[in-house]
Amino acid sequence: MIHEFSTTHVGSLLRPEYLLNAFSEYSAGKLPREDFEKILETAVRSVVKAQVKTAIDEVNDGEYNRLIFFGGLTSLPGFAPNMFPLEFSASDVYRQPMVTGKIEYNARNPAIALEVGKVKDALKELNSQKRVKVTFQAHLS
């Protein structure tokens, strides 16, 4: 008997140095939004291509559209934003969201539409029919 199963990955994928630099320059006002978006698009295409090449079934943008793993996803219903302090090794502190109710998917939500749209564009260029996923992490109430 042959069993089928899906493969994917969990969490952020390693961001290339050029993308990290672009985030820093954009955040500091040294890089115009249009230039930042072009760099981000290149990075997303690259990470989608790498996932397709590994033959996993579900791909995402590597969470490249977000500086932090929960990013703009907290704008979805079901989140209470800014609940738990989360400190990283570089002493960056973020307030992590908490799930307080049912999380409702909304394809028109700008955060989700942005991530999914970029991945779908990259998959189309690669002539790939992989499933697209959006990942997040939050504490449950």
C-alpha cells in the first residue's frame, strides 16, 4: 500500500543578506519604496524557486514580506495585537500577538494578498502548480 502525504516547511526561511540590508535601508528612509519592492520581489522569486526545486508540495514567501514572523497578519480577526514581549538576540523587542478567537481567512486582507500574490506570480513564472500557504505563530489565550 502506498500512502501519500504532503511536504512543506515550518517557519521563516533564511533571508539573504541583500534583503536584510534592503529592509534596514528602507526602514531608515535611505531606500525608496519602489526600489525596496523590486528587491523584495527578487528575493521572493528566489525563495519560491528554491522550494519548487526541492519538490515540496506547499510553498510560501519564506516570510520575506515580514520583518517579524507575525507581521501584518495580526490585522486578521481573532488576534489581540501587542500582547507578549518577545526579545531577540540582537536585543530587538517586539510585542507578539495572542489569538483570542477564530482566525478568519480573508483573501482581500492586504497582508495576505501581498504574500500570496507574490508567491503565485513566482509560481506562474516557474510554470508550477504548487499550493501556496501563509504561516504565522501566536500564543493561544
